[in-house]
Amino acid sequence: MKIILILILFAIPMLSYGIDVYAAPEYNKVLRIGYTESGNTPIFNNILKGFIRQLIKDDYFPPLDPTIFKETDNKKIWEVLSAISNGKIKFVKDAFLEHNWDEGDATLSRKQARECIKKYRLDVVLVMGTLAAQKCIIHDINTIFIVMGASNVYKSGITTGETYSGFDNVFATIDPYIYKQQIKLFHSIINFNKLGVVFKDTVRNRTYAGIDDIEEMSKKLGFDIITCFSNSEELDVKKAVNDLEECYKHISKLTDSMYITVHTGLLNYKYSYRLALPFLKNKVPTFVQEDPELVKRGFLMSITAKEPGKTEGTFTAKRFEEIINGAIPGKLDMRFHEKTSLFINKKVAEIIGIKIPSSILKIADKVYERISNEE
């Protein structure tokens, strides 16, 4: 019998090779599951928790001590999961792979993935992150890849479509309209003429920053895009913050609005207010793409998921259950939509001299009255 792999990927682009025949997993056997991720980030943590909660709810996994859902390290969660087997799913303890990939060739990572699949006799591998998917997806074996956490799996090359993946052995999640909705809302409130964006000028990082969506909206709404390039994946915290700060200082003098895209320099809240200062000083309205905590710490506004990752984890678990019961991954609709919340900082608005319409404040889920400098 062929070993069947189900890789749940939390998302990134890659080259693809089809398989001749897709064989659904046998429901009457215990599915052995492995895991790999692009890095230990809050969004992956939330997705995994949402995924597990739904499996428990639907009786595909036994109940867990509620304290496990307070854990922020996926590896520690995995250790708890791997100690349990309910006759349906087995999370394999040693099949938890951590990687910090560079921009180099992906061949080695795919070789390691093949070896891992064979060594641990894996039926299922959960793979979190765009980069992990890009480096580890294998298309010439009968393996199911379930991709979550991608900025846009279609534009990043993981799938060939925005509704279905285009590969029988690949399922991915996609919220295709979120960035466009953000830009449209921001423009309706601020009516800016120039939108500043910082990103690393690579195919993958353009996807992270939603550059294609920004360019599309710039044509529709009639604004210019002001850019500054920075290494959004710099692992050295001080280098990341310093580089991002220089970009922010430069671009804040050239634009009348700013779209705050993902960057490692923004992950440590210790530096949030420092990074917000150039925009406060130059009275530039800011919109945060991903992390609403930054609104609390000196940026103007954001519209993001109410519970980042939870909806995606729940959605994917339901699709995974369909796959277990015989559905072809590539035939499942990938589209989901996060329930969103609007965050606004009135103190920031006051400092930069703009008035947020009362109608907007009324519908906001969270309105901050001051700027927090807490870590």
C-alpha cells in the first residue's frame, strides 16, 4: 500500500509536479501526523489551536486539559498531542520539524521532508507558513498538502487558482479580499493621495505585503504608491528595528498615509512606539495590515481578524475531516473569510490632527484613548 501524506501547510509559493492517481486515506486506520512550520509565530499558534479545538468538537480527537490552549509554543503543544491516541489520529512526537530557511535552493528541504515522511511513516504532516510550504511541498508522491497561513496561496504560487488548488493532493486556505478591503476602508476615511509601503522586493515578500492588491486599488482609487525597501525577514531584532526605523523616517516625509505591512522589526512591542514616532511627528495616518496590538502602541487604525488564526484553523479542520472521509483535497473550495474587528486610536488621531467620523467610531470594536508604551 502506498503511504499517504497529508501536509497541512500554512503557506508559501512553490513549483509543482502532479501525481497520476490520488488515493484517499483509509478511515479505518490511525493517521500518523507530522508538522513543520516557517517559525514560531502567534498566528501559527492560533491556527493550530483552532484546528485542534474543532477536531475535538467533532470527535476526531479526545478532549484536552484547557490549559494547553494557553500555551504559546507549538512544540510544547505538540508534545501534549503526541502523548495521546484515540484510534483515529496520532501526532508523531519526533516528527516536529523547525526550520529557518534562507533564500537558497529548496532541494535540501524537500529531501529532508521525504526522509521525514519515510522515517516516521507519516500519513499527515501539518506545515505552517508560506516559506515552509515553498520549501517542503512535494508533488511527485501521493501526499496531501493542506496549506494554511499564507498571505495569498494563489499569487504566491502554491495553487493555480483562487477557488480550487489545481492539484488533487493540495488543499489551501485563502481569504482573497482582505487587503483590498483594508485599503478601501482606509481610503474612505482618510482620502489620501499617496500611500507609503515598506517591504522586501522579492516575489515572496511582495505577496506578504499585498503589493499586487495595493497596486490594483491604487488604480481604482487614484492614489500613488510610495515605497521603501527593507528586509522584512531580518532575524536580528536590533538590525530589523533599525532598518525599519530608517525606512519609516524616510517615507514619513514623502507620503500622506502609511500601510504598515508585516516586518520582523514590528514583532517586539518594546520598539512599537519608537517605530510609530516618525508618523506621529510628520502627522501621517497609519493603517496596520496584520497586528492590531500596534494600534494600541502608536499607530492609527487596523481592521483585522477578531481572533487571528482561529477561523482559519476551524475552517481547515472541517476540510481535513472531509478529506479523512474521502474528499479530494484539490476539489474542496479554499475560500474562507475572517470575521474582522476595527481598531482605532483616538489619541493618535488627535496628535496627527485628523478627526475620525463619529459614525466610524461607533462601529469600531476597540477605541483606544491613549498610547501604550508597555511591552
